[in-house]
Amino acid sequence: MPTIAVKGSDIQWQCADDDTIMRSALRAGLGFPYECNVGSCGNCRFDLLDGEIEELRPDAPGLSERDRERGRRLGCQTRPLGDCMVKLRFMPQYVSHFPPARQSAILVGVRDITHDIREFRFKLDRPIRFLAGQYALLDLPGVGGGRAYSMANTENDAGEWHFQIRRVPNGVATGELFDRLLVGDKVGVDGPYGMAYFREEAERDIICLAGGSGLSPMISVSRAAAASPRFAGRTIDFIYGGRTTQDICGEDMLAELPRFGTHVRYHPVVSADSDDGWSGHRGFVHEVAERLFSDRIRDCEIYFAGPPLMGQAVQKMLIDLGVPSTQVHFDQFY
Ligand code: FES
């Protein structure tokens, strides 16, 4: 098993032959910076000073040509072929509350949420704890590399992890999930990961903003918040955006939470401008959030998840309104 050593320190850890440098560090309890886990964000860049490696995704957008020339690599996409010497700065906030583990899971249930979002319920070999809003990598048969999906439920003794996943047109992984995987089939699950988890200690009202598969982590955060005794008296406003009325979903799950309608409030929004009889909000999630909350948004804890364009628009809106970044939580891996 290769040993990874950090230059100029006494930090070193073992990386299993089929693991990546970043994930093995997190399993070892180290605060290796990361976000997406799939090669997109670039947060896990490190300097490779010595040693042979294999890149799992050589065209990963998280690494520029210049980075590559300077010897930088992506921790989430780098598998060591022998001992390595690296340079990077660990950060305490990235130390996992529950170190990620790899195990197998059985698909135990499936249900349709909309025409293209489905919930997949997996039961793990052994219960592993996770925080509401976190994600896992699913290793699906015939699909190279793990795919990141967020859990919709909260940690439970049964060891069930539920994922609400939107079908990607022509997507290899979602094609496997939607068209071929059957109840009783086994998959690999690696997790939990992610920094956009529910902050129980933050004494602020919550705003959740979601679109597409972003439903899943926002439902998880809402469920955890509504169940938390520390959250009593505060509010959750949940804005879900879809292109058309048939994309709108989530209300039934929020309606199961205590104090739905008073302290837990649902605001669906449709972006398409068509003659569909919709009498609710029209526009985009960030526009409706700004319209509904305006300056009050600065006093809230904001969680968001959704397609990249939605994420960018929400981030810009929050910056423009002066929301402190410490109150904003998202993992951009879509
Ligand atoms: Fe590795 Fe995002 S590129 S965590």
C-alpha cells in the first residue's frame, strides 16, 4: 500500500491501491481540501513532488494546463502507483465528522418523484453516519468512476441512504440507474463527503434554494432542521425551481415535517413563460429569493444545490446582497 508523505512535515498516510490521494487522506482523518470529488472544482489541487501516479480523469476541468506543467494534480483524481511526496496545506474544516468509507449497498426501493427525478433507496452493509446535506459516490456497474449524488434522508440505524436523482439525457450513470438497476442489485457506495451540511448550531432562520437533483440535499437539510430541538421557533423557507410545472416537486416531503405551513414554507417557481395555468411564482430561484426576502436574507443561513447556472446566479445574488460567506453552504458538483 503506497505511503503519501507531506514535504516539510511529519504527516503521512497510507493509500489503498485502488484509492485516490484525497479520499485516502480524508479516511485517515486529515483535512484535505476538496468540494466536488469528481474533478470539476479544482479545490483538491496539490503539488506532486515525487512519485508515480495515475490520473483517473486526465481531462478533468479542475486542472489547467498551467497547473499540470507546474506539477499540480487533483487529489480526487490521482491514484498513487507507489510512495509519493506531496505539498499541500491541510485545513481543519475539511476533517470529516464521519470519515468516508467504501462498502457495498443493495437497492431496496425506488419511487418516481417527477417525470425525470426518481428516489433510489440503498441499504448499506453496515450503518455509517452522515450529516444532512452530504453526498456519496455511487460506483455503478459498467460506469467508470464514482458519481456524486446527495442523500435526501438523514442518518438512521437501518443504514439506508436515499438519493433523489434527476435523469440526465443520454447520461451513462443515470441510464444505468433508471433503466437497468433492479431492486436487489448491488452497487458500491463511498461516503459521506461534502461541506454543505446542516449547521445545527447556527441560530438563524434557514433558506433552502434548489433545482433539479438539488432537491435531494435540500430535503435532507430541511428534515434535519425540522427534527432538531435546537431549531425550534425558527423557520425554513424552501424555494424549488423547475422549468415547467411538471418539474415542480418536494412539497409532499416538506408537508410531512412538523409545523409545515407556519414555520416550514414551500415556494415553487416555474421559469418557462407559457400558458400553463400556473398561478405561483415565475422566474428563477434567485429572483424569487431576492423578491421574497430582500435584506432579511443577510440574517439567514442559506443552503443551495442545483444546476451550475442556478448555482452561479444564486452565488452572485448572495454576494450582491452582502450575505456573509460563512452563512452560505453549497457543494457544486453537478
Ligand atoms: Fe477534486 Fe473538486 S476537483 S474535489
